Amino acid sequence: MPSGHIATYVATVTVIAKKYPEYEWIKPVGYSLGVALAFNMVNGKVYWVSNYPLGIFIGYVIGKNAANRRIIQNGKVGDLVPHKTKNKKSYLMNRFENTNLMGIAITF
């Protein structure tokens, strides 16, 4: 099983590093703290070392996709503009076993 802790941490560091490329220290410091986090969890017998490669890969892919979906660069470092997303909202009403149900579905 991949480590969800490391996947979440790597995704977070990846998004922050993409958002602020002018701060070059974010990646080395962030990933070094991730190694310390992984070492601590192995030492505390929460995970085995074999759980980390897939967790790191999943976190990196999710972080890159999330950052690329929302952040674009306009030629200069630090000149970032968020994407305009098109959301579609659908309101739902239904009846299930004598209970009225209402809901909303948002598609990105």
C-alpha cells in the first residue's frame, strides 16, 4: 500500500513550489523535510520503506496536475494568473422511500 501521508506531503510541496517559482529554496527544504517525515514514520513502525516509492509518485503526479490546472505562467517568473474554470451546476430533486431528497452536482 502506498503511503498516503507522503503522497499528501509531496503533492502539497509540489503545488507550493509551482505557485512560487521565484523561491528556489522551497523544493530542497520541502523534500528534505519529507525525507525526515518518512524516516520518522519508518522508525515509528507506521510504514515500511517499500510503501514510499508509489506514495511519492502518486503525490507528485497529483500535485503537478493540480498546479497545472490552476496556474499558468505568462513568460516571466512570478507572473502567474489563475485559470478561469467553467463550472456547471445541476440541481437535483428526488424521492426515495418516502423521503424527499435535494442535491446539487457541480462539474468542473
